[in-house]
Amino acid sequence: MNERVLTVEDLRVELPVPAGTLRAVQGVSFHVDRGETLCIVGESGCGKTLTALAVMNLLPARARRAARRMELEGRELRGLSERAMANVRGNRMAMIFQEPMTSLNPAYTIGNQLEEALLRHRRMPRARARERAVYLLDRVGVRPAASRLKQYPHQLSGGLRQRVMIAMALMCSPALILADEPTTALDVTIQAQILNLLAELQREFAMGLVLITHDLGVVARIATRVVVMYAGQVAEAGTAAAVFAAPAHPYTRGLLACIPVPGRTRRGDHLGTIPGLVPSLVGEMRGCHFASRCPHVAPVCRRVEVPLEETIGGERWVRCVRHAEIEPAPRQERQATA
């Protein structure tokens, strides 16, 4: 049995706004094992980033976080003081933020920022911390590593800054890394290099990895399991193989239909779309959150609260009262990442 690194059950995040209460994350549950890659996917605004920030306890000051369970390596995180949580962040779990251009402090050298984690958490002599920094910079492809330590963030390209962020996250050999769309601000060739690097480092350091993304092509390449979020809830979850082979939720099918299929989609063909807009998460919502955009909606979908149910076989969970009635997705949709 794999070692469980992170367990999150019934996570909720609420933020007060002028119009009422924004229920940004509503009952999200998932787990991550050592050496596993969990991808959280969905449209912008579905709650992916706030889910990761809630785990790290880095939410905005007025946000309210609640969960039935939130454990890192068997240690409950919910009741930890800020001081205790600061000892966990950067040590046993670390986060790679979305924007490498602004995630590093412009007033400090790369070396200062890399060494800080070991000096803070391990009380390591600066010379040994510097050796570790040089090793990891070289490992992530920032060369010549020793001379880079003296540089400031503005002297590096976006791709190199993101590699520095990865090296920083690895300084204390954490059990878990949360990567929030780490390739969004980079060009396509650099994106592929960063993703390959993350996958390689995860295998080398035997970490759990939570990758937040909206790119299903990325998910197909590196995910062990997938959580599909929509409007603050988990719409579908399961192994990557099961979800891509036969997506059960209409929203997952809609996302896959938007992707061109290599060898099948011809120039000029129309890609799939999901009509409508994501509903407001301010105030109470009744029924299925996807009902206003779903091609299979029925009256029952708008009346009852839809639970996340385990499907036959135990490989997937889906939040849809009609998933058993809907015909399997067309083959070309399921092979969007072939």
C-alpha cells in the first residue's frame, strides 16, 4: 500500500464580498500518495488555486477555511498555529506559484532566497546550504549554478526563474509539492521542459505532486489521478486512465471535446465548446452547478443537491444524477490526448 502524504476531506473556503458570501470551495475531498501526481483541472474561477492555498494556509486574511480532515503525513493541519504552520511550509510541503516573474523577491539574490529555507528549517550552516543550492540549481538546469547564486531575479529569464522556484521548493526535500499552473506564463517549448523536469524530479525525490492546471494535454502526460472541479465542487475524480477513457460527467466530456485530436481533427474542423457561463458562487445554490450549461439537464438536476458518488468499479467518483443514463462519450472525444 502506498504511503499517504496528504488527505483532504470536505474542504470549504468562503470569502465575504459586498454581495454576500462567496462560497469558493464547497466540500472538496482528495488524497495524494507518495510518488503520485494528482492533477486538479477546471476552468478559471472553479476554485483550484484556492484549494491549494487552503492546504498551505495562505488564504486572504478575511477568508474562512473549514474541513472535516486535513492531514499531511498523518499530522492534522487544521488546528495548527501560524507559527507551527510556518514550520511546515517550505519544509514538509512547498508550493510553486503560477507567476515566476513576481514570485521571487527582487531585493535579494537567488542564493539568499534558496538558502533561506535550509537556514530557517534545518539550522544548517550557510556553507552547506549553499552547496545544496548549487546542486539543485544544476539539477534543474540553471547553469553555471555557482555564479547564478549571485544574480538577482531580474537578471534571469522567465523559464530560469521558474526553475529557480522549483529548486527552492526542493531545498528541504518536502513530502509534497503543490504546483499552481507553473507553466502558464512560459512559452510552449519551455512549458514542456518544465513539466518533464517536474515529473523527473518527482520520481527522483519520491514526492507527492499536486499539479493545478487547465490544460488536459498536460494532465494526460503526467497525471496518476485527476480531480475535475467546476464551480467550487469536484465534478469527477478518478484515475487518469479511467477519466480519459470514458469521462462520466458532462462537464469533463465538454472539456475533452474542446481539444483537437492528433491525426483525427482536420484543419478547419470546429472544436467542441461549452455554452453559457460559470454560475455565481455568491449565496446558496440549488441542484447541480452545471445544470445551466448541461446538454443532458433534467428537472431533477435543478431540484436536488447532487452528491459525489462512486461509480461501478471504484475507479471514479462523479457528481451527476444522470451519469448512468448518459451514453458513453464518443471515441474521438475520449482520445483527445492520444
